[in-house]
Amino acid sequence: MSAGQPTEAVPKAVPEPTPETQPFWDGTAAGELRVQRCLACTRHYFYPRPVCPHCGASDVEWVTVSGRASLYSYVISHRPAPGFGDGGPYAIAVVELEEGVRMMTNIVGTEITPDALRLDMPLRVVFEPRGDVHLPLFEPADEGDR
Amino acid sequence: MSADVVIAGAAETDEIGRLPDRSAFQLHLEGARNALADAGLVKDDVDGVATVGTPGPVQVAHALGITPAWLDGTSVGGASFLFHVRHAVAAIRAGLCHTVLVTHGESGRSRVGAPPRAFGRDSLLGQFELPYGTMGPATMFTVTALRYMKETGLTHEQLASVAVAQRRWAHLTPRAAMRDLVTVEDVLASRLVAYPFHLLECCLVTDGGGALVITSRERAEARGTRKPPVYVLGSGESAESPIISQMEDFTTSRSFRLSSQAAFAEAKITHGDVDHLMIYDAFAHVPIYGLEDMGFVGRGEAGAFVAEGHTSPGGRLPMNTNGGGLSYTHTGMYGMFAMQESIRQLRGEAAAQVPGVELGVVLGNGGMFMSAATLVLGNRRP
């Protein structure tokens, strides 16, 4: 590439659904957070798979959850991944949904500092388009939202 | 035949660090050559080969001209070589083979002949972690720490003290990559990589390798191996989640607990028997978890224990005495080096030798709290 030409923006990583995860990604595309729940022991679980990790039953269903969560843990990354270089340090977080399952995500809609990101703070899901899928991200929620 | 299985040969590559002129495969073979020479054995003494996925045990055996009767390609992260030792002990006891070579070689820094660091977009990692901007273990393995700090009260200074303590050992170790003494202030002043982790709380990225030769005590005696034998007195292994976000409790590693309980039980030892300890330290919090999950200290006590110097030179529980992954070397799959230092200490030939080591324990971590194996090693016949 010759000097002075604008460099093409490096895209962020885009997940590629597999048959067992497709309902999750169909949910995010529809603006819903869906996880699996075991019909035998009634517990929710995540990541998507056809067997309940709690009781071993295969009789499981997809349910739409509230999207309410709390901040379980995080790091503030100072080494940007491809596509993450523009916004400064960002929070790679693990959140706990009120249904009890956890997932990795990014925290958005707030300052990305240790002071602003308090563990156990209430969060709510938002969806960000990325390639041909939508990613569940989380932003601070009012205490009253819980 | 007795059930005693020994490590008869143990050696690292001639050099470790930055080795752009050697491929990962060459490092395997160099480690193998050195370990066989250390044992005083030759390739025709070997009938079992174990190593991780790439290049794998078939290629290592073939390159060395070994016709294997037993192979192990267990590839579960940096602890894999401890798994190999455990599996080799069982195989030798079962009569499946008599002498096993375990090799490690990794061009972690120079990436010469190294497998690509690629994860499928459709993998678990590719779907549920990579999209959030993870950049290798520094941004994933570390994600448990703030939760641990909140629940136990571990301070930033105590976390930094892990790097300080290990640098004291590295200072005494000529082969260590980083040897200048550092203070807690130095660690906290190093650049942030992934808050709360600073550069000096993250492992090195190096090239190197090593290998072990494992056989029965009787065979070692019959063949007249060169070095005093190191007995494998107990071992354990376990695994938890393939991706760190699904670790069941961010403040304790189940596989650390279970693998260590199994190893201690088999060896019939208690914590007070342990003279020397190696805990795989990819990041500064990992030895903190290890000390607690293995039961050397109570919950929430490990940070103060390290900060007070109990794992440092002269302390009552010498730990990571080569300087560890933080200061000695870390090729990516560090477990081989943790075992090598334990063996050197038991032979009395470590650079930073602890006086009177008779019993050592090695805890290996695989992936990011993904898997673990623990070995109890001793220099006295059980």
C-alpha cells in the first residue's frame, strides 16, 4: 500500500454460529437474550449445548431472560484487539445474569475506570450489530431496574 | 517388580529466552537429547513418547528414531507435561512400556516453526469470548482477579509482591531472563496491561524447551543412570472450563484443588512435609490461588503470606525458585520448566538451591484455570 492512502479499518472479531448456538444468535438479532433452561431441574445454563450440565438431562428449552445482570468481574484492557484500538482502554467483563448464568461481554455506556466499574453493580443488556450477528453488551442500569 | 517410578533424566535446552535460530521442533529434539544424556541413556532405551499436539509424539518419536510401544498426546495447555508424567507412571506400572520420554519445545517468542495462533470464529472462544476484544491470556486469565480481590481483600500491593518475591529467586539464577531486583512500587509503576495487572505481573514470552526421562526404579538401577533418581510419589489431574468465563467460582480453581488433593493423598503427605513448591505462574494471581487451593494457607491468606516473604529466599515455603514464568522463562506451556526446577532442587543442583530439599510439589496450570495437574516428587525411596 502506498503512503498516504487511508488504511482500511481492521474489523472486530465476528462470531460464527454453530447449530447448537444458533438460537442464541437468533435471539440477539431479535433484541432478546436467550439462554437454555433444563426442564428436569429447572436451572438455566450457558454456553449453549444440548445437555444440562447440572443434572445431565437432555430435555432442555430455550428461554428469553430479563437481560438484567450484575458485574461479576472484569479487566480493563490496555492492549487493543483488532478493531478495538480507537476507543481507548475497554472493559472485558464477566456478568452474572439474574437467572444465575454468567457470560463474557463488554461494558458500555459508562466511563471505563475502576471507580466507575464497581463489582456487583446492576447492568442491563444492549445489543450491538457486528457483521451478520448482534452481540450482547451490558450497560449500567438504575438500581430500580433490578 | 516394585511400583517405584522415577525421573531418571531431566534437562532444558542449552539456551532459553530468545532463540530465533531454532524451530519449536528443534527445541523438542534438543531437550530430548539433553535429557537422555542427563540420564545416561540412549534413544533405544526409550519405548514411550509423550508430548503436546504440535509436533506431537509421533513426529518426536520418528525424528529421534524411537519405535514407540506407548504414546501420549494429551494436549490440555501448559500443564500437559505434568499430565504426561502422571500417565507415564501409570503406564510403566501397568507394564505398557518401560521408559518414557516427555518433551517440550516452543518458539513462543520467535514463532519459528510454531503453529498459528488461530481460533475458529465458530469455536466456543470465537463465539463467546474473542468478540469482546480479548488479546490472549493477559486479557482473559486475569479476569478473575478483581472478584478474588473483592471477596478476600487481596490488595494491589500484595498481588505485586508475587512478582517481587519471584524476582528475588531469579536474581540468584543466571539463566533467568529477568534478574534485577524489583520493589512493589516498581511493579505497580510498570505499564498497565489489563487492569489490575501491570507488565511485571504478567509472564514473559520466550523460546525454549526441555524433556524428562521416566522409568522404573529397578530399570534405572539396572541401566545405571547417571543422576540420583527423583521419585514420583503422587500425582493428580483434573479440568474445569474450556473458557474462563465459565469457571464456576472466580476465587478458587476446582482443578487446582482436586489435582492437589489427589496427589497429596497418593503420596500420603501433609503440607508440613513439603520443602519446596512450584506453582505455575502465568500471571501473579495464579500462585495466590494455588497456595490457597492446595491448602498451604487459608482462604484470603495467600497475599499476606507472599508479601511477608514466606515464599522468598530464606522463607519457610520456598516457591518458584527459578523466578517462575514471571522472571525465569515462559514459552507458552511453562509446565516443563516448573518440573525441571523441582527436580534440580531435589537433586541439589539448582542455581538458587534451597538447603535440604527432600520433598517437592509442582502444580501445573493448563489454559486459563482450564486444567491442572499436580506432582509430588521426592529424592528418597518411598
